[in-house]
Amino acid sequence: MENQRNELSQPVVAGGRLKGKVALITGGNSGIGLASAKRFVNEGAFVYITGRRQKQLDEAVAIIGGNVTAIQGDVSNLADLDRIYSIIRSAHNHLHVVFANAGLGTLEPLGSITEQGFDLAFGVNVKGTLFTVQKALPLLSSGASIILTGSTTGVKGTAAFSVYSATKAAIRNFARSWALDLRGTGIRVNVLSPGATSTPGLLDLLDSTGAQAEALQQFCDQSPLSRVGDPEEIAAVAVFLASDDSTYMTASEIFVDGGQAQI
């Protein structure tokens, strides 16, 4: 079910960096995805957001305020992806930006990893990213930007988070390999890798341990900036990768991590 609002309750930047562009952001109902959708709209784009929960999508549309269509769907379900792209094709028939952002993970140390947890993480993060991008290709033309959400965990060891970390390492290689597959098309693909960021997903995950405050403090201690990130800070870099400011970038990874994975 889609939910569209065409009126604007917040100003669009005249001549914004994404003016006239049409973008898809998966997992756009909260956290980094929602912050990016807000920023994209403010920069002049029309944005499609997806998520698994209709209630959260409706709330996200109300927050964004206009130039947005929300489509409920699970990126690990290929029929849902076909429906999502059918809606986009019928309304716009093209995309300039695909931000494959949907992702999740559970804390399971080696010895306690479950098949269910493995299948869920790889289904959404790897399978979902792969087919989100592959099924978007007919809508993309030269100059289009594909952004994949990576993570500092893709290059660092993280206790009890090996499955999630492995999915993000796979995503990093997707960008390297797909840049070669897309040679000659003018389509670029890059990875945006946040560090610890204050999102509902991270806070809920840490809350499940019963030691959220301690874990957040540990993240702060590991960062040269001594804090966790804000979703809007990640969104600012997503705008750069979506815009024509990054036209000579492909197969790259940008870390927005407060230096956490750089020291």
C-alpha cells in the first residue's frame, strides 16, 4: 500500500543539489533512511521510501511532509520489490538515485548463532541489497547513483556481531564488483559506511542487552570525536553521493564514523 503526500510543509531548496531527481530509499521509515529522505526532499528530490511496517511509513511521510511516496514492502521478498518498482515505473518511469539502506542485525556470539538470525540478516542485508539494485537497473540511466549502506563493522571485528559484520563486508565487495559490471553505463555505485549512530535500530539493539548506557559510552570512548553520530550527519554525506558533486566516484567507500574505524 502506498501513501503519497504532494503538498510541502517544509521549504524545498530552490536549485537544490538534487533538484529534479527521483530517488528510492529502502528502510526510509526511520533512522538514517528517514533522515536521508528528509534531506533529499529539502534538496529538491522526489523520494520513494520503503519499509516493512505501514504505521512507521505513515509517520515518516508526515515527518517528511511532501514530495514523498511510501510503499510498504520487504526488500528480501522479490515479489515485494517487483511491486515497488511497478509503482515507481507507473508514476515516474525512471530513477536517478537508489539508496539501498535497509538492514538489520542481532547480537549473537559464536556458539549461539541461530539459523534464523543468519537467514534474517543475510536475507535483508545481502539478498535485499542485491535485488534492490538489480531490479532497479531498467529504471536507471547514465549519471544515476547507487548508494549502499555499509558499516564500520565490515572492516572491524565486533563481538557477538559477526553475522551482521559479514553482511556488510559482502556489501563492500558488491560495490567493487558492480562498478566493473556497470562499466560503460555511466552509473556509479558507492558505499556509505556509518559508525555508531543514534538510530532507533541501534538503541533498541543495545537496550536488548540491558546495558545500553554502558555500550553507548564505549562507542564514545572509541571515537576521536568522543560521541556517536546523528542520522542527519550521515544523511548529509548521502546527499553528496546522490548529487552530481560525486560524479567521479565509483566503487568507493566513505566512512562517516567519527574516526572510529580509522585509528
